[in-house]
Amino acid sequence: SDRRIKALEKAVESQLDKVDDLEEELRRANEEIFDLEGKLGGMEEVLAQSSAIETTALQKEKDFREKREERMERRLEERERELEERERKLRDERNNMIHNGDSQRNVEQLELDN
């Protein structure tokens, strides 16, 4: 009967050791989960910041393109006005030459020069 009690005590101690080992393993697993959750939170923050930066960069690029397009349109309009003014001056000059009796040859030369 003593042997039986000692055998039971050993079995109980063995089971308690296993429980201790499992508790230690569970504690380590919980620590790892906590660490991973912290890293995940950090990654989510970086992702959110990256997304915000990307959105800002895309908006700035869009704004830049729009401003460049507006400048190009203004330059084109200015150039068109300059050309219209030049055409008007040439017409006026041609008309003046015709009305002042300049030869047709001079009028044709003016047209060729311009």
C-alpha cells in the first residue's frame, strides 16, 4: 500500500510538472501574441502614414500638372494674341501700301518677308 501511495504521488508530481510546463508555454505564447499585436499595430500605423503620404503626393502631382497645363494654356493664348496682332499689323501695312500706291511688287515682297 505504501508503494501504491508513492506511485500515485509520483504520478501526481509528474502531472503537476506537465501542468507547470504547459502554463509556462501558455505564458510564452501569450507574450508572443502581445508582441505580435504590438508589431501589427505599428505596421498598421506605418501603412496609414504611407497611405496618407501617397495620397498627398498624388494630390501634389495632380496640382502640379494642372498648374503646368494652365501655364501652357496661358502661353498658347498669349502666342495666339501675338500672332493675331502681327497678322493685323501686316494686313494694315499691306492695305496702307495698296492705298498709298506702292507697286504690287512691293506688296508681294512684304507678304513674302512675313
